[in-house]
Amino acid sequence: MPTMTLSAKRQVVLPAELCQQLALAPGGQVEVHLGPDGASIVIEPAQMGGKKPASVLFGKVTHRGKPVSVEEMDAAVVAAESARQAVPGGES
């Protein structure tokens, strides 16, 4: 567990990895309260249940197989859209 230093203004800097896991960005709000044991501090995002940014997945998702180019991804999207439109009732 990382150790943080309390500044003269009673501020701490949260570790980047922790912020990433909790989807906290600069300017984000957190709630701070005394822990149930009375001797710890609990910090949690002010708005739980919201969508998390894709950045929380960095380093957690792996791809197996050969890399895919942007052109190949674009072609796959076009092909999938064409196939969807070719199916009766496939138009939304």
C-alpha cells in the first residue's frame, strides 16, 4: 500500500493507479469519511454507479493473435453494417 504525505494545506495526492481503477479524473469529486473502526479514513467516488471510462481497462485487457490495422477494423465495420442492412428488418 502506498504511503502519502499530508501537505501543509492538509492535502494528499492519490496514486495514479488507484485513480485509474476508480475512474477518478482531475476535478472529480470524492467523499471522505471516518472508517467504521474510527481510526481510518475512507475515500470513495462521490458518484458511484456511473459509467467508467475505458482507461480503467488499460493494462487489464490482453489481445491474443496478430495485431489488426485501423484499415482492417474499418473494413470489418463496413462489412458488418452492410450485412445488417441486407437482413430484412435490420434497419434501425
